[in-house]
Amino acid sequence: MSTSSQRRAGRLLTGAAVSLAVVLPACSSDSDSGETADPDGSGPGAASANADSRSSGARSQTSSAPGADSPEVVATGLESPWSIAFVGQTPLVSERNSGRILEVSAGGDVREVGRIDGVSASGEAGLHGLAVDDNRLYAFFAAGTENRIVRFDLLGEAGDLSLGEEATILDGLPTADFHNGGRLAFGPGGMLYATLGDTGDRSSAQDEEALSGKILRMTPEGEIPDDNPFGDSLVYSMGHRNPQGIGWDDDGKMYASEFGQDTWDELNIIEAGGIRVGRS
């Protein structure tokens, strides 16, 4: 590693390894699927299988131990649900395999807001992250040999939402059946962040010129912000295996959850220009 890379590596604060409870699972074992499992222990259909089992568990706990801390089942019968974004108080849910975007009412009714026809569902790849900003919906999905980020105007009101014309914000992003990343979120300053897994190519995560194994930061139009840490690049941090959750605390500190192989998932503090150099 070069001296400059070592200095940048020092700016990443790697969090302690923790066991993460994934609400909408994307990686878990599926011994009955008949498919070849990823090194993470996941396979096609794992998300839907776990979603069904966890919904059943939630119903059981609600009926057997009611109380303020008991989980409440909001909706059932979803197919590989992956991401939730809110329009006001109304949740929109992406289905990884079907490419559908669903609206869930306060009473638990589910209706289709729209379907992205270009979604290529394979392994962990498909329709992933959703994010809402200024009555516009952003979506991250696999399309053939690439990942794309697109945007739609949100039309109508809660209970009757629909999507306007699709506009591509960013395309040509690397994709793979496993370690595909896919989270979208708006952070401080109104910038859009996207996570990309290493697509199974570990060395690419440490390559500043590659976009795989990175957290990207862009304007709502998909442009490179002037204050990005690697100059004329969308890359905000690098060295990631399969980051699939991002968020910020009240002080603006950024966190990312990262899938490990079978065990040793991570919760990391992310800094601009940081390079994750730990367990891969």
C-alpha cells in the first residue's frame, strides 16, 4: 500500500464486529433452494424464505406475548422485500425479484405503485434500495450486466400513488449475483449515497479506479460533488465487501453495516476518503 493510501486508511474507523439483525434480509442460508450458495451462505430465494418465517414468528410473538414491546405485523405475503422508503407516513417497499414497488397503507393493505420492467433478478441481484427526496423516488437495481440508479416523479396522494417517467441518474455500475450492495439514502447536505459490493472481486474494493466495493456520493442528478474526497470521482469510501445499510446520527456521523462471511458482520463508522482494510 502506498504512503498516501496508508494515510487514507487511517481515516476509516472500523467498528467492532457485531451480529446484526437484518429486518429485510438479503443474505442468509437457504438449504432447500437447490441453488449454489454464496460464500456468505445465501442463495436465491433466501430473502423471501426468511421474510415468511420472520413474519410467522412475529405473529406468534404478538399473539403469545402482547405488549408495548411486541412486534406488530404490518403486511404479509410480500415477495423478497428489500427496502423501505417513506412518503410522509406512507411506506414504499421494493420487491427484489419481481421489480415491483409497493405502497403499504396504515391498515396493512398492499397495492402496486409501479414495476421496473428492466430488473434482472439473479441470486442477490434485483431491485434493491429506494430513497425519497422532494416527491421523487430513487431506485437502485440490476439490469443485465450493470446496476443502475433511476428516478421517478411520485404522482398522486397516499393510497393512490403512482410513478412518472423513469429517468436514469447513473448507469454502468458493476453488478454480480452476490455482493451486489444496493442501498440508497440521502445524507446531510442533500447528497445521495449508494453502496456497491465488491461483486466477488476482493481486489477491486481497494482499487480507487473501480466502483465495486465502494460507497458512492453524488448529487440528486447523479453528478460528482465538488467536495468528494477522491477528486473527480463518485467514491466516498472504499475497501468494502458488501455494505447494505447506511445511516447518520444527529451529529451527522455516518455508519454502514457490512455483511461478513457467515459470521462477523460489521457496523462501521464511515469517514470521507476512508479505506476499510480489515476482514474481507
